Amino acid sequence: MPANRSDIYDRLLQLAEAIEAEMRHARMWQHEALPPEAYQFRAAFAMDTMAFTQWLQFVFLPRVRAIVAERGALPGQSFVAAQAVREFDGVEQAARLESLLADLDALVNAGAAAN
């Protein structure tokens, strides 16, 4: 666990960069933008308007980066890795991505518990 709040933000940014790099490496990164209506989601992980990988790219990673840039509050809990395990069941090239998301969840959950 990072020693202080600044360390948490630094590690969050490192993880966000690693998640993006892994998504690109695994060919899960989309180059075209989503239509505006895709952002009108109501379901968790935007499952009603976009694929999980799209949610990671277009919603989750920008939100993580915004929290880091603003030195904003961390969510109370994060369970993105659990959803990734469900979404990527049987997808071998997703193992590293799942691990990175689990690291991010652990960091957020430990950081939130420290508040």
C-alpha cells in the first residue's frame, strides 16, 4: 500500500497507463469514438449501451485519470476486476488485464478504507 495520498494517485495513474497499454496489446482498444447515446447508460458498467471493454476505455479510464488530475475522492469501493473475470471468462489474453484491474481495485479499496 502506498505510504501517502500522493503515492496513491501516482500508483493509480501508473495502473491506468498499464491497463490502457494492456488493452492495446490485447487488441481490446477501440480507435473510433462511441456515439453520444452510448453514454446514456443506466446499468452498471454501462452494460445496456456498450461492451465492457468500451466502458473501460471510454468511461472507467477517463474517470480514474480525472480523479488523479483533480486529486479527487476515491470511490468507496471498486469491484471492476470481478466484472472483468465475468466478462473475460475463458479469454486467455485477458489474464494480465484482469490482474491489473485487481491491483487497481485493491489500491482503491485500501485507500478508501484509510479515509
